Amino acid sequence: MIDLPSGLEINSLIYDLRIFSWEASETLLYYSRILKDSKSKINILKNDNFEDPVTLADLKVNEIIIQRINEKYKDIDWEILSEENVKINSFSFDKNAEWSWILDPLDGTKDFIQGTSNYAMHLALNYKQKPYIGIVLIPEKNELWIAVGDEVWCEKNDGSKMKPQLSKNKILQEMTLVTSKNHGNLTLQSLIEKIQFEEVIIMGSIGCKIASIVRGDADIYICLSLPGKSSPKDWDFAAPHALIRGVGGAITNIDNEEITYGKSNFQQGGIIVASNDYSNHGMICLEIKEILKKYDLISFAS
């Protein structure tokens, strides 16, 4: 059992995070409705970078969560790492801090702009570079996923709860894969074709993908970032990591090594695999690796 910083009690902290998260949900849904009016879209977009778009929703939720944490817990010694704050020149973050919040105010911004339901807010509390608490909020589904250590549950806005429903003990070809809508590449596409999954579901947001595994709609997620290209960052994976690990799944690199946080560039590159069964995860990674080698799909999978 991990001891929280002095002055904190876990139930009170979760209570506050629940309030912060539903406030963020209202904000995201508000801007989502505005985006459905094509004439208003230009007023929501804050840059013209298609590969890394920023909206007013990103910035507003970022402000809400950080402000609420700082107001409620101003005497607690922890760091806050946020995707939006990293883009600011004056940003500073002590990656050696024992406790740190990792925030992605809007994961799946492209999907958000496109008007799909597959976007989420991620908030994780890392202890010594490993996620301990994870929050994945999916506003359009009215789902707030919460992970604390090995306990995971989902809440609705009315307070009702839903438990994880994982389906385990499947071979790779029997699994349902959930994969990216806006961040795919030909190498990943070829790998998926070679494996011949039972079913392939396409959606945005890593949080939504991992929640689909925890919910029982999918079994596995593969993220493949090519050298020299953009890759996910700490804030994309920290909160979903807490969820999948908490329900007895795993998220690792292709060599079955647990992903780590706090690198200088915050990148999570290479090949990352998340699956619903920790006991079978190593064999799944090995099989994927062998398929990559057999068909010479990627050189850095050695």
C-alpha cells in the first residue's frame, strides 16, 4: 500500500477528483456542441496545426483541472505535467519529484474537432514515475473511469457505477483489436492484416481505446510509432496505464517491459502493446514480435 503525501486521504482525494472531472465534462460537452456548427468551428480552434491541433476546450479544461488542484491542495508537494503547459516557454517540471500529476485535458482532439464521441480527459497521479491513480473521463459516454492501485470502476454522472468486464484467455487471432483512427501508418496496417484479428475497431483517443478493453468491448491495443515521426507522450498513457494495470491487464513495449515516465522529451515511442490479460501478455508480445520479423515489417522490433 502506497502512502499518500502527508495531509491527504484517498477517499477525500477521489471525491474531489470526481467533482473536478464532471466539471471538465460539462466544459468539453459545451464546446463539442458549438463545434457541431461549422460556422463556429473557427472560433474554437486556437491553431492551424492539423497534426497537433489545440482548441479552446483543451485550454479551458487544462485551466480548470490545474486551478482546482492548486486551490484545494496548495500545501501538497507535487508536480503537475500537462500537455498544454509543455507548449509554454516558461514551463518547468521536476521529473524527479516523488509525486506528479500527469494531465491531458483533451485526448483525441482530432476526433473532438471531427464531431465523434471518441475523446477523453486523462489525469493520473504518478508515484516515483509509475501511475497510482488514473482518471479517464469520456464525456459523450457519460463515463468516468477511476483506478486506484488494483481497484477500478466506472461512474455515471448520476452516481451509478459499472464494473470492468474483461474477456480473457484468448489467442491473438481470437482477439478484438482497437486501433487508431487518426494516427495509423502503413506498417501498423500491414501488421494488423498479417495477424488477422477476430475483429478490428477503429476509434480515437488512447483513453477511449483502453476503456474499451476494460469495458470488455475489445481485447488488445497496439501503438506503433515510426522512427522520426511523432509519437504519444506521457499524458497519453499515464491514466490509461493505471486502468489497464488495475484490472489485471498490462501495457508494455514490444519486449514486455513496462513503460516508464519522466523522460526528457516525455515521448512514448516504438511499439506499445496493451492487453486484457497480464498472465498472457508476454506471449502476445512475443508473437507480435515474431510476426514483425517474419514479414520484415520494421527493423527496430529486434
